[in-house]
Amino acid sequence: EVIEGVYAGFGKQAAGAVAETLRGFAPETPRYTTDLARARQLLDEAGIASGTTLTCAVETGDPFGQQAAQLFQANLRELGISLNIEQIDATTLQGIFYGDAPPEERPNFIRYGWWPDYNDAWNYLYPLMSCQSQGSAGGNAGFYCNQRVEELLMQARDATSEATYQQALTEIQRIIALDDPPAVYYIQPQWLTVLRRDITGFVYNPIYLGLFDFWRMGRIAS
């Protein structure tokens, strides 16, 4: 519903936290399906009772995030859970995301996207999943800490072969998608860049998709 209704089909379902185009992506990572009966079972096992109220922070002026949150809200309502969607300005949202307030003082969900510094799944995962990256130390806004994931992050960082590197990252991606997920991964948006025909010098950046190196660009004289 998010992909078709919110993004008009310009995207695909995410397979866990790592984008398919990143080095280290594990194609066998489980993908979610909508199964509200299974969701209710898992919530019961976790002690999340019907009648619970949760919060989701979304940046003001982010229509995609707001509409996706509303669809999430509707699914939770069927499970007897209320979701309050809080629209927060960008500065405040960044302050929450990178702040040191403890988890109990944070929204239950924060709508956020992430880019790596370079084409590498470890570089993508470490700031989000490492116990050492909590709060202002990185991008681990949920204060997630799984000791097996921590061990595997170190193995991937110090790997001396491609096979060892990939094996560690593959296990991490399964854990955070299925066994002990810290987030809900739902879309890899399709990015479109539109240029006039007389623009020259544009080089597509596959990591920072919205980057324009203006000093290299020009316009053909008419």
C-alpha cells in the first residue's frame, strides 16, 4: 500500500536495512509480508496489550512519511493499538534522533532514511546498529544493542577475505530483519533526476542521490 499508494509505484520493497545496490547486501535477507494475525501473536508474546498507545514522529513537510505513517496507524488500529502521529520540525527531529535522551523519553517510532558514506554495508550498518553508536555517538536512535550483531560488525570490519566479510554481514542482515529487528524497513524509493537538455557536466552520484556538483555543470549557449 505504501509503495503503490504513497510512492505511486516508484520504489520497491526493502529487504531489511541494507539497500540492494550496496556492497555487502545479502539477497537472502527475509522480506516482510503483511500478516496482522502474526503481528498480534508477536505483540502478545512481547507483552504489548491491546489498548496500548504508541507515538510516531514524522518531520513536518514530509508527505511521504506522513502518509506511510497513516497506513501503519490503520494496521495497528486493527490490532487494538493506537498510534499518535507527531509532526515535528526538522531541527527538533534531528535533535531527538541524534540526542542522548533515553529510549523511554523518545517516540516509539521515528520516520527516517539513511545513506552510507561510501558503498559498503558495514559503513551503513555500524552507525545505526552498533551499541557504540547510541544517541549522539552515531545514528542508533533506538539505542539498539545486540551482542551478536556487535560481534559480527567487528568481524566484518576486520575481515581479511571477501567471504568472511560477506558471511558476517549476511548474518547481521538476517538478525536485524527477522530475529531481533530494531526497525521496520518498508521501501527503497526509486530516485529520478530530471535535467534540461541544455545542461552539461552532470555526474550521477550513486550514494548521495540528490548531490549536484554545480561547479562542474554548465548550460549550452543557445
